[in-house]
Amino acid sequence: MKGSVSYSYPDQTFWDAYTNLWENSLQKPVFQTPRFIQFLAQKFKKTLAVYQCYRGQELVGAAFFRKDGSIYKLLSEIKADYNFFVIHKDCTVEETTFFFESFFKEVKRQN
């Protein structure tokens, strides 16, 4: 598995993978739907950060952020008070742990 952060607006291949991820997530959070997140990402594309985690070629986890001043906030926070990281329902406990450990390592590395 591999986790990374991207600071640009994702291409269509990513959005297709994200749609598949959302449809196969443990929960299907309404404020993380592909169309809604894509709308917000477009609106905040200059300050967008996307954490994405892949198992091979399959996107198995994602989280979206926007820079507000000097800090990053969850992208959907502007419209929702209940936010999620989207993780594939077939992820094992070890893979879910990797997702979050990799995320926190990346946050720490980038300060």
C-alpha cells in the first residue's frame, strides 16, 4: 500500500477511482459523494490537498482538505459538521491502520 498527498486538482482517472471507492466504502457519507466533493474541490482548487491511499492500482482511501490561512481543514467542513475519511469496505484492520499511520506521517513530515 502507498499513501500520498497531492496539491492539485485531480484528473478524471482519480475521480473515477474515487467514485468506485465511495460506492464501496463502509459508509456512504452524503458530504463525501463524488459529485459534491468534486464541486468543492473545483471551488477550492488553488488550496486543495488530497490524501490518497492505494492498494496496488486500487484507490482504497481518500480525504480532502483545503488550506485556510496557514492550516488545512477538511474540504467538506464548510457545508457539513459531520465529516469522514472515505475507506474501502474491504480494507483489513492492518490496511486501515496503515492508511491513518501513513496520513499522520505525511502530516508530520510536511508540518
